[in-house]
Amino acid sequence: MVYACRICAYDEIGENQCVYRNDLLTVTKEQVGVTNDLGSDPTLAHAKMTCPKCGHDDAVFFQDQSKRKETRMILFYVCTKCDNAFTDPTLELETQPEM
């Protein structure tokens, strides 16, 4: 393996011959991800969706952000009052993503 600079002509032989591969297809289900302060983000759309935790009826929503080839359009909701992350309760139980 050779490490080469993209700007100048410098290059050197690499000692470590290990090449890493990040396979994003190993994630089997959608995941909600980091939801800190999403309820106060003014750029996200709001929906009248009742929070299963506190009963508040305002939530922001966003789509799954995984980088897989085949991703269903699962919407994640975050309560604007308690920051609880949840999905649409009308989804079938076996298709619910990981929280």
C-alpha cells in the first residue's frame, strides 16, 4: 500500500497492509439516531401526532437517515414537549424500526 499526497508528489510505502471496509448494509432495521433538541428545531416540519409517553399532540418528524440502498420511508416523530422519539403507531408491529 502506498500513501500518496493529492496536492504534491510526496508518497511513502505504508507499513499496515490492512484495508478497512464499512459495510452499511449490515444494519437490518431503521434507527431513530440522535434526537437531542429536535423538538425545538425550527427547520423541521410539525405534525399533529400524539406522543405515547406524555400525550402532547405536537411533534416534529423526519425520515430515516441510514445510507442503505433499500430504505423504506419510515417517519420518526419527536415530541416537542418531552423529546420522546416514536414512530407512527398505525404501522404494523413487525415493521416497527429500532428505537
